[in-house]
Amino acid sequence: MLGALVRAARSPLLTGWRPRALLRPAEACVRACVPRGLRPIPAAGCCCWRCGAAPEPPGFFCSSCRALQAPDRRLDYFQLLGLPRRFPLDPERLREAHRRLQRALHPDNFARSSAVERRHSELQSALLNEAFAALLRPLSRGLYLLELELPGEPPAAGEAEAEADPALLGAVLELNERLAEADNQADVRRVAASVEARLRELEDKVDLAFEQGRPRDARPLLRQMKYWNSIGDRVKERLLPR
Ligand code: ZN
């Protein structure tokens, strides 16, 4: 039982942004960027791949020729979706931002466009989905924020510490036992409420850590959140819709 929980907590999460290999600069970019002293890297959004004009942020479309651009890898997921970079996030606001941008950038809109724009729309649309998935749940959002705040420091570092935290493992095991013994929905709902309460408490602490500029303090809290999330998923499997 414990082994399964540890494995679930270790499973790779979609934590999002990684630098990607840059595309080869288009000729228009080389012509436009080199004289301006810029490095020609159109995949990073330095200039329009078609006309060479400098794009205006957030730079989905060229302000001069309206061509759809490749994703600007300098933007983080929050910037991409036009949301403030902070841990608390209203899921409805996130859904709305994702829907609005997908409506503008979805490949269906570019079926009759050039091959380059069709490709860009596929990349933009996939990136939006990636950003949405990473920011939706508090755990993956917190881990992503940690990557942004502490670049180069792996968020999963120190897993062994959590495994050696007897208080945490004891609490998780106790709830797991209560779940195993629950033979009616009322009991399962009580376990669900305990898990929910733990998660809310951790979210508040993570929020405070980021808010007060102590991102390193968020790391052990997020590690704990992984355990509570995995037990929360088990509880959900047992919960019947009311
Ligand atoms: Zn252009």
C-alpha cells in the first residue's frame, strides 16, 4: 500500500515549460534581424517569419502582415494565457483565457492557410493545452511556479526526505486505513473531507511562501501535496455521485 502511494507521488507530472530546440531562422528573419543587431531566431518571436516586422507582444499575429507566428518561447504559461503570475488562480478565469485563445489560434481556423501558418497554429494550440493542464491543478501549478522562481533547481529534489518524514507518512497511512475500512458512502465522504482540508491547508501555506518571496519553503509543502493528491485520487474512485 505504502509502496503504491510513494510510486504515485513520484510519477512524472506535467510540470510544463522546457526550453526547446529553436527552429532554423527563416530568410525574412535573417534579413530583418541581422541589420537590427538581433539574433535571428524566429521561433523565439524576435520578428515575423513572413515580413520580418518586429511583433508586438504577446505576438501571436504579426502586427504588420497578420501572419500567425510560431510560439514565443520567452513567454511563460501565465504570460501566454494573459494571467498574473501567482499561485492562487481562479479555474474559471483560466478556462476562459484558454477558450478565448484556442478560438483564435485553433488549427480549424487555418485549414486554408499556408503550411507554415498551419504548423504554427498546431504548435500554438498544443502549447495552450500544455499551459492549461500545468496551471489547472494547484500541485502542478506550484511545481511550475517553482521552476520559474528557482530556475535550474529541480522541483523533485529531496524526495527521500518526504519518504523519511514519519509524521507525513503516518498521517497518510492512517487516512488510507480509514478509507480501506470505510464500508459506506458517509465514511468515504468523511475521509474525502479530511483530505480536502489537508490540501486547502497546504495550498494556503504554499500561497504564503510564494507571496512572501520564500519559494524554497514551498518545495516541501508541494512534496506533501503530492501524497495528499494521490490519496485524494483514491478517495474519488470510491465516491459515488450524489
Ligand atoms: Zn509579418
